[in-house]
Amino acid sequence: MKRLITISILVFCLPLYSHSQTTSTAKQPAIISQLEQPVKSQGKVQIIQDERIGDLLNKVAERNALKKSMPGFRVKIFSKSSQDARKRAFDTKSKFLNSYSGLEAYVKYEEPDWKVYVGDFRTRTDALRVKMQLESLFPEAIIVKTDIDYTKL
């Protein structure tokens, strides 16, 4: 009887053990699969890792694919919180768009202020160039760090 129980446990557990020893290449992120591809006249890379690492890399890649923004800079040309601030913000945006047609302008309400931002810049240097051009028309212009829409770059 003991022998029958031992054999039946081995029969059921052996497939589970052998499955945990295999590596799944279907779930690997593209970068891992690319690294493991053999290249003529070069060595072969074999990556041995826990399956969960591949799953985490896939989740990060999926999240990044959904995200449409990246860290960058904009120039803030207006920020007020008075009663007519909303109207003045949209007037400032129109004034900007009439003078500078090549850049985007964004009106945002960030409690308690209405603000107008212009441009989508990857570097502070790019934002500084535009800020210097805008200072004659918008003397209170400042550079701010924010998330920018990289699809417009």
C-alpha cells in the first residue's frame, strides 16, 4: 500500500517538476529573445533567469507602450488666479498663437491658478531658446519641468 501511494505521488509530481525546469521562450521580452539569437562569427548568449523577471519586463514594456508622455520642459507664459483669469488665459493663448504659429499652447487650470504653457521641449536648452524669444512679448515667461507629449515631437 505504501509503495502504491509513493508511486502515485511520483507520477503526479514528476510532470510538475519537469515543467518548472523548462524555460519558456514565448513569454520572453523582445530584447531577451534578440540577445539569444546566434550571430555568425560571434559568441552565443544564453540568459538563465527566473520566469518572473521576463514577466516583469513584459509588464514594464506594455505600460511604456501605453504611455504617451515623457519628461521634458515647457515655457509658462501666464499664471493668474483672479476672477477673470480664465478669460485672460485664453486671450494670452490666442495672442501667443497669433505671434508664434509653430508651437503648441496649452491652457490648464491648476488650483487656484489658470496657466498657459507653450511648447514641448526635450531639453532645457531648447526651452531656453524659445523663452528668450518670448520675453519681449511675455516678460514673466519661465521654464518649467513637466511631462510632454512625445507624439508631437
